[in-house]
Amino acid sequence: MLVRRQVLAMLGTTALATLAPAALFAATSIKPDDASALLVIDVQNCFLPGGSLAVKEGEQVVPVINKMAKAFANVVMTQDWHTPGHVSFASVHAGKKPFETVDLPYGKQVLWPDHCVQGTDGAALSKDLSIPHAELIIRKGFHKDVDSYSAFLEADGKTSTGLAGYLRGRKIKRVFVAGLATDFCVAWTALDARKAGFEVYVVEDACRGIDTQGSLAKAWADMAKAGVKRIQSGDIAASA
Ligand SMILES: [Zn+2]
């Protein structure tokens, strides 16, 4: 009997210990400081309804991002910015269709419908974005033979976009990632941000995914493994 009572007592302690931090966390919201930056990934016409590579419900991220951005002193936006006939377009690979893959010198490449061609309306940022204080727009994927989902490194895994240097130069330590699409440009950006040594949060309700062949679940698993924190926009304290 004594043993049973001891076990019960231990269980009670364990239950309390697990409850306490959770309750504490729920009451705490994250306050972006001067060392924090919001990265708004690829909120461009091609990825929105009516676009050539529309992400389902993609337009729903816009009001969430606009509201959240008010809490950030530092905002960086990205633009997928491809040459005509870019290597990531299915149309340049004979016999291939969008969402199939090809093997390129830097690895496996998913093929996409033509999208975000430099200077076209499809490549423009959504006119519904309202973040006038954004400090930098970084363009990526502009080398014809290399894709770049990530805002930090091109798909060859070594060519830098310069973003890590910019953020370090601005003394940014913490990045919050939002935009399109969760399982490609958002996830690759978040993973590379971790590799570059930043503390990384992905704001789930400020993103939408494409989800081809299990890509969304895999992206969240990869991000969790890399130490990316998954939060909701409501976890961020509104600006004063
Ligand atoms: Zn692209």
C-alpha cells in the first residue's frame, strides 16, 4: 500500500509540473523587439486566387499579416522573381507537367506552372498588403538555372541572397516567418534561418500551404526537428 501511495504522489507531482509551464505560456504573449523582424514571404499575385500558381486560401493571409506587421519595427518582404523560361517551370522541360519533378545538378526540383516572371503583374506584391514601413524587399530565384524557395539560400544550397548578412548587420536575432507557401518558400526560409543562427518562429495562421505529395506534413516535421517554433498570430502582442 505504501508503494502505491508513493506512486500516486509522484504522479500528482508530475501532473502539476507539466501543467504549470503550459498555463504560464498561454498567459504570455510574444512581444517583438528591435532585434525581431517579420519576414513576409511571396505574397504575390501569382500565388493568390486567379494567379498561375494560386495557393488555396492564399488571400486569407493578407489581413492577418497586415495586422501582425503593425507589431514589428522591422519587416522584410520577399518576391519570387524568375526569368522567362526559368528552370523551375514545367514548360521548359519536354514532356513534363507541373508538380512532377526533374533531377537538376543541385538535386530534385519540383516543376511549377510558369509564375512570377520578372516585371509582370503576376510577380507584383498583392495590392492588398498594407505594410508601408517594410524596410527591404528581397528578390529571389532570378538566376535562370537555379530555383530559390528560401529567402536566404538558393536551391543549390550555397548561393546566398544576402539576407542573413543584412539581418545581422541590422542586429536582428529573431525572425518571424509568414506568407506563401508554408511547405515551400516559408519552410525553406525558416530552415535556412535556423542554419544561419536565428531564433525562428513560423506564424501558422499567417501562412497557407500547397501540399503536394505530403509536402505540408513533411515541412512541419522538418521545421519542428530544426527547432522552429510554430505559433499563431494571436500569440504575438499587438502594437501599443
Ligand atoms: Zn518560383
